[in-house]
Amino acid sequence: MSSEETMAISVPESSLEYPADRFLDRELSWLAFNQRVLELAEDPKLYLLERVNFLAIFASNLDEFFMVRVAGLKRRIATGLAVESSSGLSPQEVLSEISREAHALQERHANLFIKDVKPALEAQGIRLVRWAELDATEKSALHDYFQNQIFPVLTPLAVDPAHPFPYISGLSLNLAVVVQNPETGKEHFARVKVPPLLPRFVRIPGNTGVNDVRFVPLEDVIGEFLSLLFPGMQVLQHHTFRVTRNEDLEVDEDEGENLLLALEKELLRRRFGPPVRLEVANDINPQILELLVRELDISEEDVYNLPSPLDLRGLFEISGIKRPELHYPAHQVITNRFLQPVEDKDVSIFSAMRQRDILLHHPYESFSTSVQAFVQQAAADPKVLAIKQTLYRTSGDSPIVDALIAAAEAGKQVLALVEIKARFDEQNNIAWARKLEQAGVHVVYGIVGLKTHCKLALVIRQEAGQLRRYCHVGTGNYNPKTARFYEDYGLLTARESVGEDLTKLFNQLSGYAPEAEFKSLLVSPNGVRDGLLERVDREIEFKKAGKDARVRVKVNSLVDEQVIDALYKASKAGVKVEVLVRGMCALRPGVPGLSENITVRSILGRYLEHSRVFTFLGGGDPAVFIGSADMMHRNLDRRVEALVRLSQPDHIREMNSMFDLAMDDGSASWHLGPDGKWSRFKYDRDGANLVDVQDKIMADVYAKRKQRS
């Protein structure tokens, strides 16, 4: 970094305590996160199909960013509600910077696939070809496929005085078609939607095996047979395009008598949100592009000219090809050492929890033999009287939901707090809410105006004439599918203080309960930020007193200004602060006089780092919390979140060991600089690979299991 850049972000002694430019912009920080995903796809030493997977993840991430963040910013500008961001940029400046960065990233993404990854796939016998590269036999087979599988579901929509420009649904891939009437010579425009439920890349019949497979883009097949859709007309040209729309939800819970019905109406409206991005193939006819821009009422700044094929989310299909040598070597997922079967008999989870708290680390440790088994054993146990659980996101065939239904049918009291407003999972959650209700489960939707994001389960069991509470508090969703690739922690505990806290919290969520005080939990929308800020202030006092002081934070996002300012305050007091963040980070580390004691790292890899952990040295009495809350306004102010304090010394040591490993200069990671730029560190000075954090954790977990056995 140049001396001019250093001076621009340094804090002179005479300046205010906190400089105005101390926050990075959250939207640009998110784009920087997705750039780190792209850098994984760019890594030539990474397993090839994992690179393909990261290309698809990048595309999917960017779609959601436009649907929610860009759309929301545009909506606020249009309504006059947008204000200057904490980074000091005006709303229009943020939009312009987003456009500049997003254009560059999308071009980089498309070119990476075409010029690098696609040839590498071809070298491995996995080919993505265009129609002109097919032989006569393959074309004939695809003609049959078109007639039988594609043609019946296509609907051409013409544009003329009797047919207005059709509605283009969000994220749909489309063909803009120009046809000509040979009798009159008049040209007409039509739109054909590429069916989203068909394979994005069609496997060409006749391939010899898994080491010789070929695919052709679905739109190539449709484009070749467009004349069948327009009999009597001549197809002059066709071009692919794709629209992204505002798909964030707006539900007024205070006005809606029935939240379920209000949400279902809003889901229908979502399909008709205003467009925020237009992607077109870079060989598109300028007149067709002009027509699309005009009819969609979209600005030139929001047009993305890209090499085809568009919509590389479809690469998920190719990344799933079963070629073990082209994927990460398998990690052996194991059962937590305290829950392992004894003499081939499943352990009683309740018995194990009575002996000690059990800290789980997924996906290194199995979700199905721990959290899922906990709920299933509770459902089947005649001594269990009640089960209470939050459900934010879960899979379509969830064994957790099935266990709750079985428990209700067995006569147990079952409460499911279903968050039907979980973004992009609303429809699934509505369906499961109704299924649970039909089975006799008490289903509630939390507190008006707040999303219930905490991950909690409470089981009440009759033992020796008295009731005992068993609890699970996690950092991740009760979703067995995502638990296989989301990194999360969970705590199984029979601690009475935690049971009392969960009882109070569920009463607040399901009924009318006064404000409660919690012993082992920090609960938002009031307690998480205040509790963490109080802990940071304590560390400052310990440092002043010459005692051990340090703050460590692991989150998905760090953008809350109050929390960041508290960390700056700690740094200025000499407290060492370490931040491990997967996504957005608005904090500037390493700024002299402000944050020189703060280090920020980011780890991305085969698993999605998802856990939230907060540790404080506490002057020799360490405090460690895990839970569901990120350091964002929505989590701290508009969601019900819960952090639980760990009590066992071995759990505290485990968390500190995780931070030691992740923050070590010998571990592969990205480092955030004071200028807001991320730098990747993967090799040491001799060119050898730095330690892969996730591989090392898996090895450590496996070693602990062997010690136990």
C-alpha cells in the first residue's frame, strides 16, 4: 500500500476519536466475499469439479445479491427513503460502485469458465459443446429429445398490437426470437422461455461412460428447432437473455390478520417485482437489445453483456458428476465420541447428556447421530412429555419434522416455532407448517415484527417423579442436508440454567410473557448486542488492570456499527482482537491509532463456514458463547437470536484451539487490509501449501474419537 493510501486512512492524534471513514461499505464488502468464492474457482490446483461447483455458487450468490440487496437499494432510492451509508457513500454512489464491481466480476466469471475451466473439463472427458459441434447421429437423438421432452412445455409469446410485450419472470433464461412472414416480409418479435425444470445442460445420448460425457446447453437445442414453434414463419435470429427482479418480501404483519395468507399473497407478488439486472449474450443484435431495455424499463447501467452460455448456476449439475479423482477426498464423518454406540447398541443421548455437556461440530461430526437422534429419541421415549423446537430452514423430507409429527401423534405436547419468513424458503416452510398442524403439533410463528432465527430445541422428560429438561442450542439450522456441508457448532446440555432459559424464551415466543432475564443465554433483539458490548468493555478493564484480555469473534458477517466501534475501542486500549469472518466485514483492521490490534481473516473451502462464536479471556475467567447471531442490524434488532455460554473447560479449550488454527499465519486464509482489500495466502515462502484449516479440524476430530474408543 502506498504512503498516500496509508495517510488517507490513518488517524492523526488531533482527529476525532473515530474517523468518519472507519467503516467499509457493506454491499461492496459482500461483492468482495463473492470475489473470494471466484478465486477458489480460479485456483488451478483445486480439484476440477470443485472449481466448477464454486463457479455455480458464485452465480447463485450473485443472483440473490441482486434480488435482495440491489433491489432493496433501488426501492429505497425510488421512494426517497435511502440515506447515506455508514461508509460515507451516497445511495447512488453505492449503486454505481456495485455496477462497476459486478460487471467486472461477471465478465471475469464467464471468461474463467470459457477460457480455463471448460478446456480443463474437456481434457478430463467432460465436454460442453455447441450445436454445430454435434454429428448427425447426435443431432437426430436430440431432435427426438426435443420432440418428446421439450416441445410440449414450450410456449412462444408473440409481440404485436394484439399481444403486448410478455412478462419476463425473474431468473428465467429466455430466447428473444425474430421471425418473418414470407408472404408479407414483415418481421415479428417473440419470446420463448427456456423451461427451468429441465436440465440446464442436456447430456448428449451415446456417450461411452463417466470418463466421456458431453453436454449441450438446453437453449441450443431449443434454438435449433424454433421453426417447429412458428410453422409458416421464417426464423431470422434468436438471442439469449435473462432478467433478475426484486424478489424480497414485504409483509405488513400488523395489518395482516393471518400471516400465512398474507405471505402466500406476497409470494405471488414476488414474481412480478421490478427488474434490476438484464443479462444478454454478447452477440445480441443491438436492435433486440434496445427493445428489451425499453420494454423492461431498465437502465443501461443494469445491462450485462456476457459470453454465452448465460446462467451458470446450471454448472451444479456438471459439478455433481461422480468422478472421485476430480473432487475433494472424502472426509470420514463420525459420531461424536460421547455418543458412540457401546457394544453395537445405540447410546441413550439423555444418559450421555446427564453426564456432561456435549459440544458438536458439524459436518465433521454427524448431525444425524446427534441432533437428529436427540429429537427422534425424544419422540419415541415414553418418559418424554413435551418437545419444543424452532424451525427456520429444514429440508423437504426432514426426519426432524417427521419426528415431531410422530411425537404429537403419540400424545406428547409438541410446539414447533416455524419461521415462515425465512428468505426463499417461505413456500417450503408454509407447507411444513400446515403438515405439522394437521398432525396435532402446536405451530406458532413467533413475535410480530421479528424473525425467529435462533436454533433451539427443548425436551421435557419425566424422571424419578420430577421433570428434567434437555436442550440443544445451535449455530445452524435443523436441516440434515445442509448439515453435511455447513460448518456449525451445537451444544447438547442438561444444565438446569439453560433449561430454565429455554423455557422462558419459548414462553415468550409462543404466548404473552413479560420480559425475562436469562442466566446462560444472550437473547436479541435486546440482549445479544448489549451482552457482547458489555463483555468487550470488561476486556478493556482487564487490560487496564494488567490481566489477560482478548476478544475473538467468528461470524458470517460483521457490519453492525456499534459492535465495530466497540472493537475499535478495545484495540485502542491495547486489547488484541481477532475476527474470523466468512462474508461481509465493514471493519478496517490495522489502521494506526484505531485498529492496529485487530486482525481479520476469512476462510472459504469445501464447507461453508457458518458458526458464530465469541470468546473473551475475561482476566483469567474466560467466557465463550456460541449461537445464531451475526453482527448485523437485522440479527441484533429485528430477529430473535440466542447465544449460549459454554461452561466446560474442554469446550473452551476447543474453541480457542479453533481460533489458534484459523488465525495462524501458517494456515491458508484471506487477510483483510486497512484499505478494505482482501489478499489470499495459500503458500509459504518456499511455495509449499499452508495448512488447510478444515482438513486439520477433521483430522483432530478423528484423533479425539480414537482416543475415546
